[in-house]
Amino acid sequence: MVYIRSKTVKGTQYGYLVESIWDPKRKTSRQVTLKYLGKLDGITLEDLPEQYRKDQKITAFLTSHNPTNIKEKEKLFKKLRKETFDNLTNGDLDALLKTYDTYVNSIGIVDFYENILKHVMYQIGDLWEKKQLAVAAEHVASNVAHSFVKILNEKLSKSSTKQNILICTPAGESHTLGCNMLESYLRTRGFNVFNISPSIPTEEIISFIKGSSPDAVLVSITLDDNIPSGKRLVGKIKERFKIPVFVGGRALLGKTNLGFEATEAQNLSMPELAKMLTTT
């Protein structure tokens, strides 16, 4: 496998075209440098040997690391959204995993979740609400997305060295994809995550908090109708425990000062939220 490896020297990133070769004697792989490419933000396709210029992983890597290629990155996102939409609505989990594996090293898991998967799931939800997408297709897409995130959770989980985080939803909330994506990302950052979504009775959540003593609670709300029950849930938690509570989700996007007794985190990126959690 051939790819570009970056190395930082005195604050400047440099790129190297390397090949991973299997050593049967040592039973491990080793990297062989094929070519030094220069400063990472200045590398173009012309700097590569011709046989590697059409390699999707390499071109995606260059697009994401060269600031002059913002338009190319947007084109890449558009392409990935189209592929992901087709993979989801066609029920093709294997193709979705292949798309992820091809591009994740270039754009990162955060961009894939927030700018690709989440974007496409919102698109699918909007099409379903407008009756422009069949119920069966929406269900297939949702099930594939859940299976995809579950597989990534198993692949990406790191041993926990940080806080215990509880993710839950208020009564009546049946959507869990956002919770599962957040769980996946936080696990890659070393958090120990208890994801008890979707909806369970409030007293069950209170009992779980009492037994597990999480360092923070994240409440996800997808539907506007569940905002009142979300407020009640947060209020109950704050009555019983001195613990940071963060609330977010699609229902809160574009809204502020909703009266929650919690930190409204709907406009935070996953890395921003993770940073806040490390300071709680």
C-alpha cells in the first residue's frame, strides 16, 4: 500500500511518499520511502510519480492538507455525500465501510461524521418528511448507518484514561444515531462512555447515574416535540446531582437560550465538546 506520510520539523510539515511492505520474517510491516515531496501544503499531483496520481487515498490526502484546494475539498465532500447517500439508501454497508476506509485518513473521523454522514442523514430525513423518499428507503438507510457506526465503535475504541461520560435521551426520543456517532468519537479520545439511548424512563436514568457516577451527562434531542421532556429530564438530574449536563441535538440547532439548566452544546463540534469535557 502506498500513501503520503507527514513529518513535522520545527513547526513545518513535510510529506513523504511511502510504501508499506510486509516482512514475512518479522511478521510485521515496514515503511519504505519512495520519494521526498517537500512542504506538505505545497505538494501537487505533479510532484507524484505518474502511477500514483489517480490513487483516491493520495489525492484525498493532498486535497485536505493544501489550503489552496478548499474548492477541491468541497468537491470531495460533495462526491462523498453522493456516495454515502447511495450506499445508505441502497442498503450497502460494505460499500459505505469501503468509502470510509478510503477517505478517513485524509479528512478524519470528525469531518466524516459531521460533514458527510450527519449531513446525509439530515438530507434523508428532510426527503422523508417531504414524502420524496419512501419509508422503506429511510428505514434501510437508518439501519445501515447504525450498523456502520456500531462497527466503527468496535474498531476505534481505545482503553479509557479519561472521564466517564453518560449519553442519554429524554422520554419519547427514539433516534439514536447522533448518540452513537458521539459515543464513537469520544471513545477514540479515550473517554469511557455509557450510551443508554434511546428513551428510557427518567427514574431509570436517575438510578443509572446514582450507580455509575459519571463525570458528565450528555442529553441528545432530535425532535422539537421532545424539547419539553428534555427540560424535565435535565431538571431532574440537576435536582439530584451536582454534575455537569450538556444538551444538544438536531432539535436545538439554530436555537439559543432555551431555558435548559445545562450547557447548550448544539453548536459545538465534537472536538470542542470533548475539550470541554476534559475540563469538567
